[in-house]
Amino acid sequence: MSSHPGGTQVLRQQGFLPFLIARLAAVFAMQIQAVVVAWQVYDLTRDPLALAYVGLAQFIPMLLLLLPAGDLADRHSRKRLLAGSWLVQALCSGLLLMLSLSPQPEVRLYYAVLVLYGCARAFTGPTLQSLLPQIVPRGQLARAIAVNSMIMKLAVIGGPLVGGLLYALGGSLAYGVCLGAFLLALVLLAPVQPRYAGGAKAPEATAWHRFTAGIGYIRSRPIILGAISLDLFAVLLGGVVALLPIYAQEVLMVGPEGLGALRSAIALGALLMGVALSTWSLNRRVGPAMFIAVLVFGVANLVFAFSTLFWLSFAALLVAGAADMISVYIRSTLIQLATPDEMRGRVSAVNMLFIGSSNELGEFRAGTSAAWFGTVPAAVIGGVSTLAVAGTWMWGFRSLLRVDRFGDVEPQTTPEQQGHAVRRPQR
């Protein structure tokens, strides 16, 4: 890594700071809501499978809608699509607020709201990822991703802590805060202008061709395919977030405040690593660094699986979060630099399909494993599986392992680019 003042320079880029704060507010709301919903549903059912259904209710709509969402992000205003998705998420917070005020809430109604919430999140991911390169120039994109990831971890740290405290005061208060945060994000997004968007693109002949174009592009780039699939299986098989409510109550013997602290430990590790990445840029041996990060992630989750001490569990999750931050930063930067603007919505949609949705599917995997084998064995199986995946991918995607610098990766020319994409001049 080498020191570089670009972290402050990118903050002066017009539109980037309000975009950053708007996303911070929205992620803050999402993190609070994730803690409160998981704890509330488990409180109502005392069943690990209920936590699996919380993830599944969000995963299914995302699975169905992500590819159409990516297509819309490439053909329409990404800013308007993002605003619409945040508006629906605000509506979901309002509905959860109403359920929490009910004297006898039904768990199935929580699942119904989470299905709608998953629909909205399907549009959030592709639009957010593909909007950022329209706000900052290519030369500042890697630095913008690092700063953006670092700042987002503030919400991922503060959200669970605040969520646990608010739930102790009452779930309705927590959902009210989420509603207000989503509305604040909408207000902050309004003045943001995409200044580096491509010109008009000629769409493919059919909707099916448009939806699958992102998959085809990723398949043609082994480096991107390897980075996305590595993170997919590492999170899907090794994630322990869904097990935290059970660990908090039955293994570590802590309350909702302790659960919030455990979730925040992951984000705190990521934040500290984000500060390092935004100050000392990762310039060499990018590919090997990604594989090492995934291996460390798996080892840290194994330590957490066996731990019965709160401080050791917190430390293990802290290390896991730092390792995951390196992996996410490298993957995100490689994808953005290797993808032309007119394909970013669809490529980001596929990325979200395999990465974002894997969080929810991973929760389902962890919940069912805990129900079948027990909580600790489920966490151990996840950690071992992550190590096996990293080793297998090092052999199967050697082109990713050999990546030295980010600048070595360039976007390929697509049929849409040829004769259609016209870059707007920088103002």
C-alpha cells in the first residue's frame, strides 16, 4: 500500500458527498431494521427456522427481480430508480411500525412485509453500484469506492448498536427511526446529478437478451467471474450473521445490546480496514490479497464458532469484518473498472444476485443448519467450507490470482458500445 491524498480530493467531487450521506442514512436504517426484525421474530417464535425464513422472504423477490432491475438501471434514470426503492423501503418500515404496535402480531405478516422489502432492495443494489461511476470520474473511482465503503461501515457499526438499544426501549421506536432515515436519504439524494453518464444506448432486440447480457459479459471475463463467485460461496457457506441472535442468547448469554455489539464488531473491523484502504491504496498483488482475505475470513469465523467468551467472539468478528472489507473492496473495484457504463446496471445486478442475495440465502443456510445439526456445528461447518472454497478457487481461477494492479483490468468493447455510446464531456 502507498499513501495518497485522494481520499479528501474525491470528497470535493460535486455530488459525491450528498450521495455518500444519503446512502449512509439508508444503510443506517437497514442495519437497525435487520437487528430488530431478527430479534423480534425469534422472540415471537423461539425457533431457529424462523430466522431462516426471515432471510428467505427477502431472498426470493431479490432473486426474481435483480436482473430486470439491472436492465432498467441501464435504460432509465438510476437516480430515480434509487429514490423509488428507498421510498418503498420507507413504506416497509412504516408497516413494521404498525405491526410492532399490534397487541398480538402475526409472524406471517412480518414475512409479508419482508417480501416487499426484498423487492425494493432488488432495485437498490444495481442502481447504487452503477450510479457511483456516474458521479465521480474513472481516475477517482477506486478511491471513491474505498471512501464509500469506509463511511458505510459507520452505519453498519452504529445501526446494530442503536437497533439493540432501541429494541430494548420498544420495537416501534426503532422502526420509526428507520422510517425517518429513509426519508432523509430521499431528501439528500435530490440535488445529486450524474455528471459522467454515457449517452443513449440502443437496446437489444428482446428483454431476455437485455436481462442476460450482464451474465454473458461476466462469463467472458474470468477475473470478474472468479471474484464474484469467490465472495458468493464464502458468504453463502461461511457467514454467521444469522446465528448471532442464538449465540447472543444461548451461548454467550447477552441481551439485545450484546447482539447489537456482535453485529457491530463485523462492521468495526471493516471500518478500520476501510480507513487503511482509503489512506494507503492497495497498488500491488491485488489478486493474492483477495484470496488471503477470504482465508482469514474463514479462520476468524471458526474461532467465533468455538468461542464461549464474549470478548473473544467480538474479536473474531472484528477480524472477519476486516478481511471481508478487503475482499469487497477488491471485487467492487475490479467490477467497476472492467465494465463499460452502459453495462454497469446489468453487471451490478448479477453481482448483487450472487453477492447481495447470498447474505439472505446464507441466513437460510445457517438457520436450517442450526436446526438440523445445532448452532455450534453449523458455524464450524461454515468456517471449514470457506477455507475449502478459497483453496479451490485459487486453483480454478488462476487469472484472478495473477492480478497485480487494478489498472491492469480494462473494460471490453460490447456491441452496445460500438457506434452508440457517446461520453458526455466533463464539466
